[in-house]
Amino acid sequence: MDQLFERSSIKKAYFTLAMPVVLSSAVIIIYNLVDTFFVSKTQNPDLVAGVSQGAPVFSLLIAIGDIFGVGGSSLISRLFGEKRDHEARLASGYCFYVSIIVGILMTIIMVAFQTPILHLLGATTATWQYVREYYLVIAFGAPFIVFGLTPTNILRTEGLAVQSMTASMVGTIFNIILNPIFIFPCGLGATGSALATVVSNIIGDVLMIYYLNTKSQKLTTSIHETRLSPTLQKEIYSIGIPASITNIMVMFSMALTNRYLIAYGSTSVAAMGIANKINTIIFMVMVGFAFGAQPLIGYAYGAKNQKRFNETVRFDILVVVVFGVVATLLMMLAAPLIIRLFMQDQTVISEGTIMIRWLASSTTLGGCILVFTTMFQSMGKAVPAFWLSVSRQGLIFLVCIVVLHHLFGYWGIVSAQAASDVLTLLLAVLMWQKNRPHFKKQ
């Protein structure tokens, strides 16, 4: 582990840690596209719109899981860099069990308040049945979804990125197999899509627990090793909550966009649901690079190695920008062909093509924002991490969609994310200038 984090070249260490995470992200892309692809094959715009309206709930649970996955891995990486291995081990045990408890609480809350939440998601008379079916299955699967983010992230702090990737891939393979079976032969529709998601998460969780118990030397799954000091618990939440808010803001932006678009009909919501999934292809790969580099950045920061820290951050941004630009150009050109793979409705194809191109136009900027956000998380800088987390698809996005919709109507909704990305990147650069670390290796 020390060889990789301290002595390997930046390029070698970066890709050793990042590529398995990128592949895991590619798996998540496939995971999301499989859901959308098979639901779209029903050729029922109301069903597609209903699943799209229910999708933010899954994002919410991922967000809750990030509190312990991202917050825990950020702390553990820094502790490893400071050679405080025992405290890092306790942090892994703490995150492991608290995430399970929180997942159970989420199931209780989501079931108890399902009706107001469905209204908040924008469910209409036409889509209510489909949204509710999807929602309830995801709600009962909440403990498995929330928990899964913990081992996924903390395995990488010990350099076990390949094992984390493998567990994600196995879960996704089962999702690909189960999705069409549940939706078509079983006739479960939206319920089948959600059920395939939950079952595949359970399978991935089991495999990650196996890797923690058999491959890890410094992490733990023991309930007897969870007594973490209040100070270190606070560090987990100070980073984990802003990371969580990032995904909550994804849910917020999706729900807000759907509420604005529903006035233009279910086909517009369905088109945006597909366009968002397609745009995820670019963004999730950049998520893989950013989060793959996070343990390396956290370790260098904890070790107070400024040269290695700066080189890692610069290389991370370079990789994200190069990939983002190339991928964006390809998505712009292929947009109409891709939409046709999902639905043959000409209105959906036309609107979806426009939406993909607007979303893809600023995805590279979103990737750079993500690098800054994960860097602040790795440094334990909760305040800038928080503001970036609530801005891109939260506060700044809210202002953009309200103002642009008022000025330009439908086109304002479609362009709101691009405008938000430009403004949020400016904020990120200003925060970097203020929080740039200056230290010497001890």
C-alpha cells in the first residue's frame, strides 16, 4: 500500500486506483441504461415518465449512503497517510454498521410518508401508478442500497479498487439478466425494474462483504471495532454530508426539471429521463476518475506532501477535461441515433436529441467541478465541499431554471443545467484560490 501511495509515479498510482473505479462507473452506466432501455421497450410514455419521476428516490438513497462511503473513505485515507491505522480501522467498522441502521430508518420514513413524497416527485394521474410501484420496491430495498456505498468506497482506501469494481460488475450483470425477465415475462413493469435494481444491489453487497473479510488487512466488518471518537465521527459527517447533498441535489434537479416539463406533456418528461441517462455515460466516467483519485489526494494531504498533492490534482483535471471534450463531441453527433435505441416515438426522439446536446455541452465543466469537490472532501475542507455540493444542481440550478424558464419557456428548462455548470465552475475556482494548501512534507 505505501509503495503505491508514496513511491509510485503519479500516473501509475492514479490509473491503478482510478481505472477500476472508472470501470465500476461504466458498470453503473450500463446499470442505469438497462433500466431505461427495458422500460422504454414497453413503448408506454406514461410508464417511462413514471419511472423517471421515481428515479430521484434512488439518487436520494445513494446520497444517504455517501455520508458513510465518501465521508468514511475521506477520513480513512487521511488517517492512513498519517500512519494512524488503528483509528482508520475503527472508522471502517463504524461506517459499516451505522450505514445499515440508517438504511432501515429510511425504509420506515419512506413507507410512512409515501403519499406526500410522490406528490413532491411530481406524480400525476397518468403516472401515479407507475411511480408508486417503482417507489415502494426501492423503499423496501433502502437498507441494501444505502449500505452498499460504504464498502464500495472504503475498499479503495486500501488499494482494493479491483475488488470494489468486481462486486459492482457482478451486481450489474444480474441486473441486466433480471430486468427483462421481471418486466416482460413476469409482467411486473415498473415494479420489475425496481426489483431488479434491489436484488442486484443485494448481490453486490454480499460480494463486497466477502472481499472486506478476505482481502483487507486494515479494514474491518467486526461490530466490536466500531468505537470511534466523537471528533473522528464529526469528520466523517462534515465531509459525508456535503457529499450526500451532491446526490440529493441530483434528485432535486431531476424532480424540479420534471415538474417544469410535465406542463409540456409526458413525452417531454420521458425524453428528459432518457437524455439524463445518456448524459450519465459521460459524467459517470468522470466520477470514476475523480473518486478514483480521492484516496491518493487524501493520502498525500495527510502526509503533507505538497508536490505529490499538486501533481495529482493537476493530472486529475487534465484527464477529466480530455475525456470530457472527446466524449461530448461524440455524444453530440450520435444523439438522435442513441435516442432511437430507446423509443421510436418521433416527438421523444426530437426532444431527446435537443436535451442530450444541451446536457452534454457542459458536462466537461461538471467534471471539473467534481474534481474540485472531491479534492476538498479529501482535504477535509467541509465548507467549500458543502457549497459546491449545494450549487451545481441545487441553489445555482434553481436560480437558473426559474429565471431561464421565465425568459425562454421550454428552452430555458433545457438549457438550465448548462448555465448552472458555468456559474458553479467559477465558484469552484474562487474557492480553490482561497483554500489552496501550503505545507511542507514533514
